[in-house]
Amino acid sequence: MTTTAHSSEAEPSPPPRSAPIRARLLPVDPAPRWLGWLGAVLVALFAGALRFVNLGQPARIYFDETYYAKDAYGLQEFGYEHETVEEPVGADDLLAQGHQDIFTGAGDFVVHPPVGKWMIALGDWLWSLLPFGTSMTPEAWRFASVLAGVVSVLILVRLATRMTRSVLLGCTAGLILALDGLHFTLSRIAMVDIFLTLWILAGFTCLVIDRDGTRERLARLAEAGTDLVSVGWLGMRWWRLAAGLCFGLAVGTKWSALFFVAAFGLLTVAWDYGARSSVGQQRPFWRWLGIDAVPAFVQTVVVAGAVYLVSWSGWLFTRGGYNRDQADGMAPDWLPGLLGAPLEALWSLVDYHRRMMAFHTDLTSDHAYISAPWEWLVMRTPVMFHYNGQAVGCDTGDCVTSVVSIGTPVIWWGGLLALTVVFGWWVTFRDWRAGAVLLAVAAGWLPWFAYPDRPMFLFYALPVLPFLILAIVLALGLVLGAGEGSPRFAPYLRAVGGIVYGVVLLLIVACFAYFYPVLSAYPIDEAVWRERLWFDVWIYGSGGS
């Protein structure tokens, strides 16, 4: 049930021949599969209940919903993002009044790919199918975010269960994600970061399943009497193809997913090399390069690129999108029209991407809640998504509602300690799980330091959160499994480990409950509201008071 069994991916020397081949490749899963799925579903339902309560509050467009929700409706109506009216009444106010005629008729320049906005549009459509659902309402444009948040919790439970071989630790990972304030707020707003996180997490999970499946094939070959020293092709890697699909959707949500694609692409082929070394293949480099690495590039990077291109279909196969006609007439005369039109469309898309990149490169802002990457893991500057100082609904006349997008402090600050433990574990034992978690955190965090002048915000760190939580449950697994090598003291060490586990979980639950009113637009007395926001920078940002 614990995570103390060590597995090296980096050591080239094979394990002792006395160890059974299956034991060397895959640890035993002691729990029945149905129990793991039951736990995952229950934790996901709990997360969904938290996120659906008062989903319509604030009952208006707030923060970056002003971009993404309206872009989603443009995609739904026209296939591409549309400009919205500003005079005499703005589109946000029109939507608040129940009016849906908000478009000017012209394509709008957008700086993020369309997948996340298509998902918001899909959520709106699904919500409108419900007996009580109405399109283009706050609940409708936030519905997809809630579903993405719930599914990400479900996936994390299954992923953590697979990585630790412990239903307890798997459900713990999902519960922690369900109770994190940053994940909670971004699951209840029509922004695209929750979809980015979902697809990155799903892609990584597919690669872990692929890793286990590959080792399962090797174990079966060994049990069938095959000489593993000469084994080459390991069969079709469907789960790695699924990972490529997820990565394409992630990049189609935000370009920052490219950092993860690069890291995870290297990771999956490193796992293949480790598997070949584990079964005693001598000098497996060339076999690994031709049979594993090159196909892996196609299955992840090339497939992701194809999915990304398909995600622009609404813009490509219509004529009214921004910059859509930029390359019209540029095709050579000798090129048939059936080939010239697609070529011009693709060239217009390339030029569009050049403009998008220029926007991101030249972006400046004096936003009060700008946060540098070094601040993210300590949550120095959370973002005030919503604030209403004249709210009603509490016992005093000084009522406040707010949505402060801040992570649960126990999770994020405890995660820093867990990362330190996991780093020491990886240095000492080269455990593949520790290495994967550290790589994922690095991929989602360190590249941002290369852009010191670009305005950034704390919620950019959301894709890192599931891996931070994996670090926490791996560390808790070590604590719960303490004493396995010392039978005399094992009962006492395990008792201490159980106490530590219980205290950590209780602190997370209490901390989330404490911050819940400032996360959920719940009416609260202003004095109590200020008590919950411990630092001035949490209230006013870096822009002062």
C-alpha cells in the first residue's frame, strides 16, 4: 500500500537474475481494480458537488471571462472568434441582461488557440440540453470548466493509484486536488487554464499507462520463454498515441503546453530505455533509438501537431476569421485552385501565428496582480478575480463577496517540503516516480524564468499543481511505509506515519474550509474577509493599497 519499493530507470546494469522478471518490471497491485475505480468516482463526485454549488455567482461575466466566454460563443455561432459590440451598451452588460445579440460581424484577433474556447462552447451546449439549462448564462459558460475540474480529479486518483499501487494514496491525491483553492476557482470560471491542466495531466497519465503496458508485454514474453535479450518491437503503442492526442489538445489550448510535451517526450523514451536495460539487453541503444525513440516522436510530437492543426478547422474552413484572407491570391498561377486555396489558408494561419507570437513577446501590463515565477509556489501574489464591497447576505451591513484565486496554503507550502523529500528520494534511489514528478514540475515552472519581462500571473502554475500533489502523496507514502526495513520498530514508525498522514489531511480540509468564503463569492463580513487574507499583497496585489 505504500510507495517504498524503489525502481531505477537510469541505471544501465540489469537487476539480479534471481529476481523474477515480472517483479523487476512491475510491482504487484494488491487492491482489486473495482475498488480503485469506486474510490476515484466518489472523490470526483465530491469535487463536483463543491464546484457546482452556487456556480452562477458572480451572476455576470468577471475577470477573463470577458474574453473566453464571448470567444466561445463566436466559435459556436460562426466557427471563429468574433468581435463584440462596445457601444452604446457593452457585450458584458448585454449578456447580464439576457441579450445574446452581441457580435459586430467581424472576426476578432485572439492570442490563444481555440481548443479551450471550443470546450467552453461545448459546455454551454450541454448545459442548454438540461431541463433547467439556458444557453449563454453564467452557469452555461462555466459548465465545461466544472466538468474539466471534476475529470482532472478523477484522472489524478487513477494516476496516483497506478503510481503508488495504493487506493488510499490515490484517493488522497484526488481529495487534495478537490480541496485546492486555485483549482477550485479555475474550475468555476470560463477561462482556459483548467483545460490546459486537464489535457497535460491526461497525456502524462496515458504515458504512465503505456509504460506499464510495455513492461507487461516484456513480462509475458519472459513467462512464455522468449529470450528478452533480443526482443525488438514491443507492439503498437496505443496509449502513447492517446498521449499525443492529449498533448495536441493541450497545445491547442495554450502554447505553454509545449514545455510539457518536450519534457514528457524525453521521459517516455527514457522509460523504454530503462525497461530494455532492466531485462538484461546489452547495449540496447540502437534498438531503442530505431524501435522506440523515433516512433515515440511520431506518436507524441507529430500526432500532437496534427491535432493542433485540426483544432483550427473552424477558422480554416470559413472565410470571416481575423487574418483569414491575408494570403489570398498568393498561390502561384500554375498551382490548381483545389491546391492553391488550402495553401493560402495555411499561409494565412502561419502569419496569424506570427502576430500572436509578437503579441506575447511585446506584451506589457501594469496589472496589480502580476506575479513572477519565483512567487508562484509560495503564492505571494494571488489574483483577485472578483470583488464586491457592497454585497448583501451577511449579518452586518459591511458585506463583501470575492473570488480570490489562491491555492490552499497547506497544499502549496507543504508541497515545497514534499518536493524536497522527493528530490532526495530520487537522488538516493533513482525512483522513476520521483524523477517524473520533478521533471513535470520543472517543465511547468522553470521555462517561465526565460521571460522576465512578460506579465505573468499565479494561475499560470495550475498545470504544475497535480504533480505537486503527486509529490505530497509520494512523501506521505514514504511516511506510511516507514519501518519496513526494521521489524522491531515498524509498528511504532507506522503509527507515527499514520498520525502524520491524518494531521496533514485534516489541515488541508480545515484550510480549504477556512478560505472557502473568499474563493466562492460567498457573502461575508468585511472584517472577517480581511482576516482570511493574511497579507496585504493578497488583497491589493503588488500595486499597493
